[in-house]
Amino acid sequence: METIDITPILNEYTRWKNNISGNYNEHIILDNLMINDSELYDSFYKEIHFGTSGLRGIMGLGPNRMNKYVVNRATRGLSEYLKRLKPQGANVLISYDTRNHSQEFAKITAKVFLDMGIDAYVFKEPTPVPVLSYAIRSTNADLGIMITASHNPKIYNGYKVYNSEGHQIVGSQADDIMAEIRKWDYFNLPDENIKLKYVSSNISEEFIKSTLNSCDNILNTFSTNYDKALNIVYTPLNGTGRDYVMQSLKLRGFKYVNIVKSQEMYDGNFPTCPVPNPEKIAAYNEAFYTLDNENADLIIATDPDCDRVGVAMYFDGVKRILTGNQIAILLFDFICNIKENQNYIHDLNSHSDINSNYLKKEPKGFAIRSIVSTALFDKIAEAHDIEVIKTLTGFKYIGQFMSKIEKEGLIHKFVFAFEESNGYLFNSELRDKDGVGSAILIAEMAAYYKSIGISLSERLDKIYELYGEYHDKTKNYVFKGVEGSEIIDGIMSYFRFNIKGFLGGIEVIEKIDYLNYEENLCDNIIEFKLRDHGILLIRPSGTEPKLKVYFFGNKDTRKIESEVNAIIDKFNKN
């Protein structure tokens, strides 16, 4: 790496030290940075970028860390942006997850809004993402803030911004907000004596009612009831989902629900799960102990802000998790068939081909997926005369499309939406992924299949039999710091300009560079369509210092994966 002038970094460091000199603990933290050059550099070489997911970063001091000063500055800029949009007055809802400092950041956010003349209400308890999305819409709020770093490790926190439609901000909104943020300094903290206002507890009850009603809209078409004798292990991973999921399961009639005791309580240190991500098998270690002790059927896990949900169980005696794509396929297949056929229970019992030759009782509907999610979804949709809308990565784009069809009077045709990173939605009253509702519907689906003597694995095999087998795999390559950003840029450039005819010995049929694609699908993503229906996509993460690579195909993709690994390793070693 070329020599960098560190004078601006030291100047900014000194400015921070002078402005927080009255805080002894923070002063010590800054002193300690001086004996760690790389940490000092990474904390001060830039400000956290305000993107379409708001802010997200490692907690600490400095403009490139999540702290109360960064939160204060962001909120003051956001306040000015909101006052331009709503000069007659605005109101904001603020929620937070169970992470360290989340409640503190939420209270500072609320006090800044109030200090800036904006009516702000904060939730009294840690609250899931879908509850905030619901609350924004049901109370006609102008803006929502969620303090969370989602599934990231404990050292992270974040600041998500939601618009009045209940989904995260998109497009140029982030740039406009950042322009306002840059007009403010970090250190003009609000008066600690500002009295907070709180969101009514009725909102939580209304959300659960909405969740159960959405389940009823799907499941009430059953001609017969099915036994709820499913033995469930549930883990909130020390997050916000606990009360919402447990209460909803109870109200749906599930009697055998075992919560993972070591992950039941709110705890931002995640002591038994360093990476609270339901996409990772390691997140289920404690849950499998409970599964074994209770002789349970499956594990359902939600991440700390309860927008993602995962499923794990034994498959042929081996611990395994379902991928986000597989869960989506199972749920979508389940919803479609129930909506179309009240006698689905009998068809499944005989293992008939339930996905074809039905008289369609429902009008054509809409289903939505991100472009990095499985194309098997499209085949199921086609069999049920449902139009699939593809969006960029990020559930905000799914929420944006749902708002579009709502304005067009077509929201009643919405069926299901998902992205491969374990985010699902079937409740048309929400505009973000819903870990609560998805957990309940997964339980209903598993209970139904159990009542007729088949497992989720067997149903998945049946789907592959009907539509063809689709493999999917996602790999994450982590590159930290400024060097990491340069490595990621170099890898993207290599795949963009150097990969042409073949990849892993397999012919590249088509290369799509989404930087130069149609307007609604423009992003830093490269897609390779390969012979024999294989697909490779590569993109930088928008929220973490990593590169994400997606492999899809109906045949072995190990050769492609091996070549991708070799290319990335070459950059990493350089």
C-alpha cells in the first residue's frame, strides 16, 4: 500500500480528544488508540458512510466507529432533511435491538429529534424490525429509526432509517441525508434532561394480531385441521424475537415449544453465540443440545433484531441447516398450494403432483425476490401463474415495490417475498423482512407436514423432483480495513474485465454487469450465466467488510468454486 499522510488523521484525533476531554472513560479509550496504529487509522481515516442501510460499523470512538457522537450528528442531519420534507411538523418512531449501547443510542436519537423540534417516540423495550415497520405504517409516522447491526458480531452496531412507507430508504435519499449530516459537528449532544416520549405498548399487541391474521389468511383455506404436535426448539439468539415469537406460537396452539435457556435473555455480548446469524451452523450449537434433550423435531432461530429466521434439524443423523433459499422455496410452495387447493392435505398424503393442472382460483399474483436468490422460485411461480419481480439485493427494494403495487391498488395480489439471506415476508401490512411471522409460518408448515407423515426434507425432495434440483451456496470473504476495501475493488475489477469465455472449465454463456444494467437493477454486482444452467454472482456487501459470492446450479459447482477461491486468494496474498 502506498504511503499515506496521517496528519489529517492525527488532527481529527486531537479534535475528538479535546472535545470529549471531560469524559474520563472515553479519554482513556482514545489514549489506548495511540498505541495501536492500525486501530487508530481505521477509527479516523474516514467517516462511516451513510448508505441505503443507514450506518453500520464497529463500536468505538472516532468518525469511522459507531458511538453516541456519530449517532448525534447523523440524527441532526436527518432532522434537517425531515424538516425540509415536512415543514408543518413531523413525527418519528425509534426502536432498538438487544446489543450493547443500542438503548443508549436510541435514547440519544430521540432526544436529538426532540431538541430539533421533531416529535419522537422511542419503544420502551428492545423491539423487532417488523414491529417498527408495522408501527410506522399504522401510526402514519414520517420516519423510523432502528438501532441494530442485525446479525453482525457483538462489536458492531448500526442505525437504520425507514421512510413513511415502512421500508428502509432507497436511492438518492441517502445522498440527500448525508449532505445534511455533513453540515453538523459530532459534539453538540442534546440536553440529558430532555424528557423522552414512548411508543404505546398497544402497538406490540396490534402487530401480533396482524401476524396471526396474516397466517389465518393463508391457513384458513384448509378443509381440515391438523395436529399441532410439533416439538419445537426456539432460540432468539439473545435478541428481540423472544416475547413476540413465543407468544405468537402459543396463540397459534403450539404446546411443545422449548426455548434455548442460554440464549433466552437479552444480552448484547451473545455469550454462547459469538456470531448471532441464523445462516451459520455454529449459531445452533446450544439449540442442538436442547433438541437432543427434548427429542424435538426442529430448531427455529431468529437473529437479534428478528428480521431473519433460520431452520436447523437432523438430516439422516447429521446436523444441518436449511439455506435461506431452501426455506423460501418450502414456504412459497406451501403458500401457493394452500391458496389454490383446499384439499391439499389429501393430495400431499398421496404424494401426487400438486404443482400442476389445477384450476386457478386466485387471480395472477406477485412474488418478489432479490437477484441473488434462487431461480427455482421462478419455476414454482410460473406453475402457479404468479409473476416474479426481481430486485436488487436489500429488502428495502422489495418494500419499495410493495409500496408501488399498493398505490396501484394491487397489494391484495402480493403473495410472498424473500432474499436468500434468510429474510421472508408474507404479511402485506409490512415493508421489511419479518422474522416473527416467518417463524410462525415455518412452524405451521412443519406441523402440517408432520401430521401427514412427511418431513421438511422429504417435501424439499419432492419439489426438486417436480422442478429439477437446484443447488445454492453462498461464500463470504472478509477483508477488513482500508486494505480490505482496496482488495475487494481489485477482485471486482478482475471479474468485471478479465473473466470471459470460461470459468472453472465451464463455458460462460452470458455476463451481466449490473453497473450498466437497466435503471431499477443498477448496482455493483456481476452475474455469470454458465452452460448447464449454472449461475455465479459476485458483489461487495453493503453492510460489512466482505465480498459475497453466490453459486447456483443443478450440477456440481466445485470446479467453479475452486477457481473463484484461487482468484480471490491471489489478491489476498498480494
